[in-house]
Amino acid sequence: TGRCLACKVIPQSSLVKPRQRRKLVAEIQIQQSLNHENIVHFEQFFSDEDNSYIFMELCNDRTLLDMLKKRKTLTESEVRYWMLQAIKACKVSHFHISVIFSRQSSTFTHQFLA
């Protein structure tokens, strides 16, 4: 299709325990169910004998975490903007996005609130 995608590669060696496999399946199911402009779009999943691959929309802009690491602080209006984006995504996607947001943003939350 000529589009560039992001790919999360998960080694099969890290999925030996049933709990790890269940978590991967849950992540894929949640990603597939999400559809909102403020949420990275899931494209495809497949596995081979060495790895599992999750393909998602590629976000060319820097992440919130990148910005925070570089600048160490955000202005009040920037925080308002980012929180509004997260809240809009949570409203549309209900509980699933809040679980993902908390898991993937724990570093951000810690740094932001510190």
C-alpha cells in the first residue's frame, strides 16, 4: 500500500508462560476494538516461529514522553491540551483505553506528577 507502519516485535521467547500469552492476546483484542482519532490505529498482527508482530499506524510526530524528556516541564495550556485528547479518547473507547493509557504512561505519570 506504500504506507509506513510502526511494528512492535515481541520475541516468542518472552511468551513462554501462559499469562504472558494471555496478556498479548488481550492487548491485540483491545487494540483491534479501538477506533478513535486520538488512538493509534491497529493494522495487523501475525506470528512466526521467532516473533509476534503487531503493526500499527505510524505516528510521525514526537510523543508526549519525548517532549517531556527534552523539556522537563509542560505549560498549563499544553497539559490541558494533552489531557483533553486523552479524555476524548477515553470517552469514546470507555474502559479499555484507560487501562492501556495507565500501563503505557506510568513513566509519564510519575514524571509529570513529581
